[in-house]
Amino acid sequence: MAPRKDGDVVFSFNASYISWVHTIVAYAAFLGALVVGVSLHYHKIVQNEHYGYPDEWFPSVSSTIGDRYPERSVFMVFIAITSGPRFALVTLWYFLTRRPNSNLPAIVAATGLVRTLTCGGWTYVTSTDDHNWHDIFMISYLVFTLPWTLGCLALSPPNAKAVKYRKALASLFFGTLVPMIYFFIQHKVHKVAGAYTIYAFFEWALILFDVAFDAVTALDFQTFELVVKDVNGASRGDNKLLKDSIKEKERDNFLIQTATFDGPYYWPAMLDATADILHGFFFWSTLTSLGVVIWYFPLWSMGLSGYEGLVMCPATPALLGIPAVRSLVIKNLRWLHMASMVGLLAWLVKEPTARLFTVSFAVMAGCTAWSAEWYAERRNPARLQKKILAWSIGLILSSIAKFANHTNNPVWPIVNSENGGWNKTGVVVAILAVWRSTRPDTTSGGEYVPLHSKKGSSLLAGLGLGGLFFTMHSLLSDSSTMISWVWEGFPVRGPIAVPHGAIVILAMSAGAFLGVALPGFFGSWTAFGLGAVGAALLTCYSHWTGFYGGLMLAFYTMGVAPVLISSAVQHGPVSTFGFGYFIYNLMVLFHCWVVAYAFVPGGPFFREHTDWIMITTMLLIGAGVFSALTTNSGSQTRSKSKSRGRQQSTYHLHVLLVLQLLAASIAYLRFPPYAYTPYHAEEKLMTAGIWTVHFSLDNDDWSSERRMRDAIKELELDVVGLLESDLQRIIMGNRDTTQYIAEDLGMYVDYGPGPNKHTWGAALLSKFPIVNSTHHLTPSPVGELAPAIEATLDVYGTLVDVFVFHSGQEEDPEDRRLQSEYMSEIMGATPRPAILLSYLVTKPGEGNYNNYVSEQSGMHDIDRRDWDRWCEYILYKDIKRVGYARVSRGTITDTEIQAGKFVVGEPVSYSDERVSEDQVAPGRRFPALFRGEGVRGHRYHVFDEPWYYA
């Protein structure tokens, strides 16, 4: 090319060619691998863990590009060639969109570079090489795709054709994710034939849309020439971008102003927002730990212990009614907040009583400090809004932390370095975050707002706060709580904790975001009506319908929080925060008594009335809304103050966006593989056990799921029933032990009747697929509701029914009789081989035992000569029993483990004649690890060795 007169350019070409080369080579990488793969290995690449051709007839992207030679090599070569144009494309986009005093183009460019590097990660580390790292790079790529896409849309130059294509392709890309995930779950969870083929089509469409979105840059790069000379001056930053036009038209729209944030990015302000949110996170971590450290005491005393009175600790903001105390607290807020962090040090206190008092002090300090801080900012709407938002997002971060840590908060006082705790890290981060968050604010926070001329009722405002605090804690402090409410067993007909916990977090975050953007809507009766409908659906329906109601309630609760708190601060702190926390405490007791009615005064009156709890909760929130409508209507906050408050909150909302990406990443990484293998498949052996786990708190008040995992793994249990396993209440920490054990050991899990069914819980974990399961609430006219699970397992191709059952207490003989008759009937009704894993509260050969082991039930005792039993029993029918053992509990719980070994496909004998261990095949023996002194307190006991049968 001849040199140009205006610069003696030796060589130049239009920059749009960069986009075209990138597009062509990227498509060649994927489509080339597809053509080669289909030509050479068609039947192999359409095969998955469940089906092959002809049920599945189109390969997924991952099986095409990563599993076999030479298609993998074709893909890698072309994707390597793509990297050059890719880096050039990202760089040119930065030069095109950069402007003075704006950091957004640099942020988008950095996102594009990281996204490109993660693409190289999942390309060159295939799932065959290292499945974990392949997944990490893949989910990182998808996570960075969101800000890259939105950033490119926001920075689009005023090219109508390019903008139209970008909007269409971005909509197609994100719209494709929904059906793709749906069909992946149909394949992975429901094992639907052909679902993976449909998933594959959406997966390939995702690739096509992703590459096409970046191809649109060819329309914008026509203004560039290389050697890079900008012939039109588009890179000087003088031209308006698409986002500038939108911002001018939507000056009062907070959603638009936040999404198109402009100007220099103040990283200290971002650090402040992060510190504020972490401060809120540590408050919620301490508050949510109080119930679980209290629960230890009535749990071990089997009744009221006296320590339950400490549940009233959060009501200490009532002390702010004393002027001297209020003044002292407001002047020393930093130190009171710092004092509340002592709750994070409680894990160092080994003695449970002292640990409880440590946490109680921290909760009192934290509740008082936050209430006083909100009250102190009642004349500064901007700062008040920022602090409320940080507190609310802190709850979301707490839920995400539990989502990542299998429903245990990693800084709780019941965890330590041995059972999943990050306590030391938490303490260091807390001190730094709280110190920064509580330093004197140098900004005015907006114009001073005078005293309101109109106020609603302070008592109604307090009632509203009580309902708000209770809803946030009882339903939103863990992403799996509402999912457990609507779970009804297999086949899966609704949400599961992973990945749908991320959707709960998304609904909470959307509510928090829109609560700032649309306070008028969330303070209206219309929004309250939507929240009430959600509460009704969650309470009355199961599966997806109930879950959608839960999402509505989560969305509304987070959105109404700023409205109720902003209204409450205009009244005295005693009648609002003090009274509000008192009402919250009563609701905590109410919500415990509906299931613990046998142990508390007046308990039978509240028996099984979760519906009363939900109605009361919504009435409380409604009272707060009624007060807020009057109080907030009297607020003549100037628009300048509102605008400044929203601008200060922008950084908090950016952190909130990052948290959504984090939650999505956790959901992806935790998604179960559903490819589980029994311990001794070669023997067609099933080892089944029963264990009453005492709510996953050990003798010293530590969370015990990791030690439980070790015992179950070392005993090689393929199927295990867990009793006293429902932890989805405030007093138990809103936890789910089965998530950790099932994921770590590779087992299917049926949580059993949910917390809204008012039982102490029964769960089933199985290495074998659970074909179907039914939850039973057995007859309990007087005492506690007795739960049962009836599950059909696919055991080496043979359907076997497994029953997990917890009968009523000794004090209720009529209940236990009715329950024995009920269970006898449903066990006798099954024509399949069956096993009962149970807690029966009876002596062998006496009373109700003869209903369970009877001609009607068809069940036989695993060994009727074992006379030393009272609670746990294993019964069976029509399946060969080859072994039986009793293993001591150690210090994990108050009940031993009982285990039986069964073989399918061999003649059944009900003789109790025993044989010596050397007559049993090695694969059918119990582990020798538990002989003698055993390991970690677990050993064969009562008869000191396993029993074997011919």
C-alpha cells in the first residue's frame, strides 16, 4: 500500500477487519470441532451418563471440544488464533469509548481482558484434565460475560444499527440461559431421555450469540484505521454515547442513573461501601448465631433450661429511652460496634455456657448500636439510606456465606478450623471493616431535613419492625429455608437447595435494589398486597407455586425494609426499636413453640400453627406500613437530598451486583453431579444405617456434620436415615446438615417433611437413585408429630422400599400405638423388598414392637436376639440380610449408629443363625476400623463385633 500524505503511513487497514477475523476464526474453532467430532466419534460424543444414541442425538459443546482427538486439537488451534484478534478487539473498544473523567471504559476493557484469559483457561484445561479447574474457568467466563455485555451496551457509540444488534443479541444470549439451565436440570436431576440433546442446542446457540455480539464491533470500528489513526475523532470523547442520551432523558430514574454510572470511580468510596456491607454481615452473623447457642441447653435438658430467656437480648435498644444512655451510645457508636464484634471471638470460649453469654453480650451491643446509629441519622436521609442498605445487603452476604458453606456461617461460634470455620480471618476482616465503616463521616449526607409535621403511630412502627426483623431472620437468613418449605420428595417437582438457592438470593437483592429506587411503591398497600399473596402461596402450596410465593415475599421484605426503618427513626427509639425487637423475640418463641409445644407452657395452643405465624407476621408488617404512610407523607425531603442519597448508595449497589455473580458461581460449582457409586457394587451389597443426630450439635456445642460425614463414610453406609435433622428454624440456625454430607459423600438426599410440617425432622441419604418418595405425618393426636419417609430406591436394578421413621415420645403411649399401626399398614402394603430405619421407643418383643414386626407388616427384626434396644431398630423383608452392627456414638450425639448389610438378588432367609466373619466374603464385611477402641470414639459395642448371617 502506498504511503499516505497525512502521515506517511506505510501500511493501514480498516479496524473492522479485526472484528471479522475474530468472528470467522472463533466460529471455525467451534464448528470445525463439531464437524470433525460428528464425522469421527458421533456415537461417543452424543453419549452421556444416562443415555446414548438414539435417545440423545446431538452433542454438547463440552463433549465436542474437550473429550477426544483430533476435534479437541482443531478447537484449540483455532481458539489460539482467535486470541490475537480478541485482545485487539478489546483494546480498540477501549480506545473508541474512552472519555475524560470516566473510568467505566477502563473497567469494561479490564473485564474483557479477564474474560479472554478465562476462556483460555477452560479451553486448555479440559474437564478430562481437571474437572474442577475447568469448571472454575468456565463459570468465571460466564460471570465476566455479564458486565462485559452490559458495559458494551452502555458504552455503545450512537450507531443505531449496532445498538439494535447488540440489544437483540444480548437478549437472546441471556434469554437462552433460562431454557438451557431448565433442560440441564431435566437431564441431570430428572434423567429425562433426550433432554441433554435439547440442552446442547441451547448451549450451541449460546456460543453463536456470544461470538455474534462481539462481531457487532465491526460496525463501530469502521471509524478506525490501523496503523491506528482515528479518522473521525470518535476516540477523543467528544461524541455522546448511548448511555449519555439515556441519562439525559431519564434524569430522575434511579435505575438508569445507577446502571449508567459515570464520572471518575472513587475507589475509597467503593472501599467504604464494602466495609459498610461487611459491617452489616458481621451483625447478622452474630444475631443468627444466638439461637443456635441457646438451643444447645434445652436440647440436652429435654425441656426448658432457663437459658432460653437470653432470646430477649436483642430488645436492649429499649435502654435508649434513657437520655443519658442514648447520648452516651450515640457519642460512642464506634466503640459499641467494636464491642459487638466480641461475638466473633466466642469460638475461643470452649465452655458452652460462657460461649452463650459472650454471644448474648455481642447481640445486645450490636442491636443497640445499629438502632442508635439509624436514630442518630434521622435528619440525614442520604446517610440513613446508605446505612440501611448496608445492613440489608449484609443479610444477603450472610445468606451467600451460608450458601457457600453448606448452610453454616463460617464465622459462627459453633464452627472452628476443624469443622469449616474461618473464625480468625473473620475477626481480622471484621475489625478492619467496622473500624472503617464507623469512622466519622466527612460528607453532609444531603440537606438537613426538619422535624416531620406529621407522624404515624410509634407503636405501629415498632410492630412493623418486629415483623420485618422476624421475616428477614426466619425465612431469608438462609437461601434453602423456603426451599425446604416447599419440598415434597422425589421425583423432583420444585426447587432444590442447589442451584435454586441463588434465585432466592437474586430475589432478595432485587428487592434491596428496588427498595432504594422505588420507595414509594414499596411503601404502598399494593406492594404489601403482593407480599401478602407471596406469604399465602408459600404457606399453602408446595413445589414451584409455593416457591414463587416465597420469592415474592423475599422481594417485598427486602424492598420494604428502608421504608419501615426510615419511618421508625422519626419516633423515639424505645417505642420503635426496643418494642420492635421485643415483638421479634416473641415471634421467635412463637415460631419455635409450634413444634416444641410438648416442652413449653401453653404450647398445645400454638401446636402446628405456622399459618398463624405467617398471618401475624404480615399483620405486623402491615401495621408498620400503615404508620409509614403517615410519617413518610409528612416528609418534605428535598429532591437534592434524595439524589445525593441515591448517588452515595450507588457503590453499595455495585457491591450487590458483584454478590449476585458470586452467588451464581457458588450455585454452579456446588451443582451435584448425580453420578454416585455404592461402596461394594461388585457384591450387589447395600449397607443401611439409622442415626439420631441430635440436630447436628455435639456434646460440646460444636457443629457436627463433618464428624458425622467421617463416621458414615468409614462405616461405608450406602443408605442412612437421619432423625432429629430439621434445623430450619431460628433457634437451630436455619441450617441443613444433609447438604454437606450428601455433597461430600456423593449421595442423593430427601430432606423429609419440611419445617412448616412441624416435626423434628427425618432425612434419607442414599448412594442409590431415589425413584420416588412420600412424606408421612403419622397419627399424633396428643404428642409431637412423628415424621416418616417412604422411599423407593433403584438398588442395582431392583426396586427396594426404605422407610425412615421417628415415633412419638414415651409420654404419649396412645400416639405410639396409633403410629405403630399406621406404619405397619403402609409397610405391609408394599409388594417390594423393604427396610425400616427407625426410632420406635419400645422394647424388643413387647407392646408396639409386635405391630411393627407382624404378619400385617411382613417385616422382620434384623436380629430379635438383640434385647438391649429401646429406640433404634432396623427391620426388613424380602431382601437377604448378611450383617448387623451397633457403633457407639462418640461425642457427636446421644444415640448410637445401627447398621445392617443387605444383598439383592439372592435367596432370602429369616433365620437368626450366625456365621463367623471368615465365612463371609471380604466385600460383605463391616470395616475393621471400628474394632477394639475404634476411631474418634466410634467402635463396635454392645456385642463388641458385627454379627453375620448365612
